[in-house]
Amino acid sequence: MNEDFARNLRLLCGYYPSIADVCRRLEINRPQFNRYLSGRFRPGGHTLRRLCEFFGVEAHEILLPSAQFERLVQVRPRRPASEASTTPEAPHLAHLKAIGSAGLDRFLGYYFETYLSMAYPGQVLRTLVAFERHEDRVVYQRTERLAEDPHDKAYHGLYLGLVHLLTDRIFLCDYETLTGLEMTQTILFPSYKNRVTRLTGLRLGVSGSGERMPCCARVVYEYLGRRIDVRQALRLCGLYALDDPGIDDATRRAIANDIAPGEWHLRARFA
């Protein structure tokens, strides 16, 4: 399978001036890319998605037998090799990455995300979030585990996104990968304590119910550490009653979506 992938990757690179040019555009170091071209290694999921987005193919396509993939590529319209670096948004995204990636290393690791569910009014939803550094950017994965009945098989929703630290706020923006029907944005207060423990903020998304109503909710991120038992953490994720003893009082107060007298907006609260 790696050999077909390597041949397909070499074919795609042939549409560009050189391998060095491809590496520069993708911001991947040459020795790492050479390992993919040789067939000795296949990239992980995140890097594979980057490669496919760059070359304009799907992940399942680049893994096809090389003869089949070559026929597919021959009938596809090719974008100019310069297009990837000259799109109008490219400079702005590069600038955002440059100014928003510094200072995030202390926040890397796993978190429980807790907020009042948008799809199940009156219930608390706990998800698992992982912040990771990939080369020069910080990405995150948010996993929802939902089961309306304890005896039902749990549904796992997966969100992938980017993290930016701009001045004194952490900005998260992701999309739901299984159906592609939702994006969410979260803004958090950074922790200025010596140890990261809890982050609070606001989360904006769309209700998973049939009406798909845009909603905003207060949210708490509880830091778990850089190494955890992921399976055990996922078992603790899901829907909780508001008075469930598994939700501590401080979290319960922090995620309440009330508006105090004199407030005109739903504002975040400090932890």
C-alpha cells in the first residue's frame, strides 16, 4: 500500500517544478518528504490531509493502485503550480499562523470540555479535547461521545481545528469531520497561573437537533495533562444531568447561561 502511495505522490509532484518547490509550499522538511516518496513511510492522518488538500485529491484516491490513480489524475483539470501560493487568502492565513502560534506550548495536552448541551436542553455535555503541536502550528481534536440511553452504542463525533493565541485570548475554530455539517468557534481565557488547571470562555455552534439553531454557551476546559488514558477519559465523556454528582459545583456555576442584571450579552466568566 505504501508503494502505491509513493508512486502516486511522485506523480503529483511531477506537476510542479521540483520536489524542493513542493516541500517549500507545503512547509514540510525535505528528509521527511523523501521518506514518503520512497515508500518506506506513509504520513499520519493530519499530514495526509494536508497533502491531499494541496494536490486537490481525496485521501482515498491517493491510496488507490498507481495505474488507477494515474488514469484518474489524467482526466482531472490541473490548477497552475503557482496557484497554491497566490490565492488571495494565503498571505492572511500565513500572517495569522505567524502571530497566533507563539506561547501555546504550555497549553498543550488534554482537556475535558464541559457546557450545557445545545442538542439536549437541560443536560450537560462533556467532551475530550486534545491540543497538539504539528510543526509550526497548534491543532486540536475534539471528540464527542453521545448515547441517549446507557444501553445504546455511543456515537463518536470528531471535530478538528486550529488554535491561536492572540494577545490574551485563545481562539479555537474547528469543523465536524464525519458529516461536514457544522463548524464551531470557542474563545477562552488563558490561565496565567504557574500551572494550567481550568480555562473558561464561550462556545458558538449549531444545535444538533432538527432546527439547527445557532447557539452560544459558556464553557469550561479542565486540564488533564499531556499523557492520559484516552479510553478511560472517553468513558467519562457524554451527557450528564445538571445535578449529577459527576459535575462539580464550580463547573456547574461556570457553565450556567444566565445573564445578570445590567448585562446585555452572554459574557464569559473567570474560572
